[in-house]
Amino acid sequence: KKKRVLKFGNKKAIKEEKEKCNHIPSKIKHRYIAKVYWFTEYCMLQQYGNDFKGREGEFSKLKKIGKRYGLGDIRHENVREINGRLKIVDANLMKKSK
């Protein structure tokens, strides 16, 4: 059974989610980011999975990959196991310093 989550937010939050998805190369996105089925102005439908336990090595690798592609706030609560793989379901784009 597939799990999905419907995320609601203001225009700015949903736009940031969309930008996050668009700036990561496809190969990386499909492997490490939970699939987003669609966006509207105020919501999005995304794949969701189960809690993971005992996979700290994989989690650390995911954090490094996220950091490389400008994603911050990757915590255990923001990562789920989907189809046997750990994937990021919620992360923020890191603010660019001027």
C-alpha cells in the first residue's frame, strides 16, 4: 500500500518546495527525494513512507547529499523509508549568503 501526504501551505512555501524540486538533477532527485505527484498554488501531493530505524549510515549519506545540493534541515523526522530506500520528504533550501 502506497502512502501519500497532501501538504498545504501559503503560496511562498509551496513555491519554495517547487523550486527545491526543480534545482536538483533528475537522477539525484529520483533516488533521494520523495516523489511529488503534483503542485497547485496552495498544496502538493507527495509520496510518504514509514519511519526508519537503525540505518544511521544511510541517513548520514543522505544528509551529505542534501547539503551538496543546497538542502538544509534534514532530520530524522524529514526522512522516510519508501520502497526500501530512505528518501527526503521535507527539507528547506539553504539561504544563500551574500
